[in-house]
Amino acid sequence: MPEELSLTAIVPATDRPPTLERCLAALRAGSRTPDEVIVVTEPAGAGPAAARNDGAARAAADVLVFVDADVVVAPNALARIAEAFTRDPGLAAIFGAYDDAPEAPGAVSGFRNLLHHHVHVAGEGQIASFWAGLGAIRREAFQAGGGFDAERYPAPSIEDVELGARLTASGARIVLDPAIRGKHLKRWTIGSMVRTDFGRRGVPWVELVARSKAPPTALNLGWRHRLSAGLALAAVLALAARRPRVAAGAVAVFAALNGELYALVARRRGPVQALAAVPLHLLHHLTSVAALAAGLARSAGPADGK
């Protein structure tokens, strides 16, 4: 049996989040605890890409485990990470998912966190992406890849997705294991959801695809997601054209197509929140369509000089 690798947990906390102590307590309470914990609190207000890079530069372990400060890891999360790297010497990185029991109240928080869980469970296996909310990378692979692009992503964005794409392009192998779980403590509002989907994730992701000239392979860009976005847009256009029956039909197909997600919300949060999930999901897809248009427009403009 190969010797188990050492783990450094890196927690970016430059915004001093109130959830930090719960995050650290969970890391200390697991069946496999990290050999080292690095909490990055300075400089105040620095983005997560820069904070994670700073923590990685100070880490001494074989594997860097990135955990967001608003995530409470499951008791077996780090044990599962350590086992995966020990069992598979060719594995460069691995990441998990939020659990299916979000703590924050309200329909928006329930929908958003369960959507993340649902997408990651469906995407299990080898993947050309990375998630730093609860993800781990071999230290040598992280160093060889150049770390997170803190210059391009000074604020929370797709710095983890971009790193995953870059690692994969260099031949590294990344796996999504949704059994590696963490509870997300964030409270979502409609405003924060739209801002994240549009400005922090959507537009930068479109620019990344355009810049790399690579086919879209993100977790949420499979055929079901694309068809759902088309149906959401069709419903809006039908309403604008005063064709309510066509709009209702598009929404009905949309709801049937995503029935597994709404059934999950119903099981975990009840029927009222499951009903609310449908318009929230429509909004999520419409925001993605808007981000696609804005991202393509920005990508067609002058180069950013990087």
C-alpha cells in the first residue's frame, strides 16, 4: 500500500467571513484532518485567486486542498481526497460538490445550492474543469500550471474553471467526485444570483472560451442546459409577441426537461420551494443567455493586452 500523501488545507478569508470558524472546526473534526491549515486573511479584500496562490506558496504538503471559508466539509471529505491521490498516482486534481441539505433559508438559497449539487452529481468522472470551493491539486501540478490567474481575476470569478482548463490542456487529469461533500453556508438573493451568473461567471466564461478557441465543456453547458436556455428564451420572445400559449408550452417543456432538479428541491425543501425553483431556473438560464451575448460582444472588441 503506497504511503498516504500529506494535505495542506488552504482557506481564503481576506473578507473575514463570519462562517470562517465553522469552516475551520469542520476541517479539524474530520476522520482525516489536514497536516497543515493555512488561512489567508491578508491583504484585506484581496481576491480568492491571489489568496489561494499565497497559501499555496507557503504550503509544505504533497496535496493542496482548497476550501472556501463558507463551506463546512463533510467528516470524510479529506479522507476521500487523500485516498484518491494515494490510489491514483496519475491524478492531478479532484473536486467535489455541495451537499443536498443547504442550511440557508429561503427559496433562492435552496434552489441555488441544490442546483450546484445537482449539476456536479450529474457531471461525475473525468472533467476539463476545476472547482476551488472544495477541490484539491497535487502541489507539483499546481506549481507547474502556474496557479490561479490573479491578474486576470482579481475578484471572485472563474479563476478555478480557468485553472482547470489550463491544467487539462497541458495533459493533466482532473476528476469530479461528488461524494466529496461540503455544506455551503451562503445566503443567496435574486440580485446576488444574477450578478454571479452574469458578471462573475457567465461573461468571463464566454471570454475564456473565445480566447482559448476551445469547445465549451463546462459542467453546465451540456445539451440539457443549452436546450433549457433556448426554451427560456423562446418563452420570453413568445410573451413579447403576445403568444401566451406558446410561452406556456415552452415553460412546460422546460419544467419537464428539468424535472429531476425540481424533484430534488421538493424532497429537500418542500413543494412550495420546488414550484419557486422553476421561475428561478428560468431566470438563471436567461441570465446565461444575456452573458453569452455580452461575452461575445466583449470578445469581438479590442484585445485586453494580456
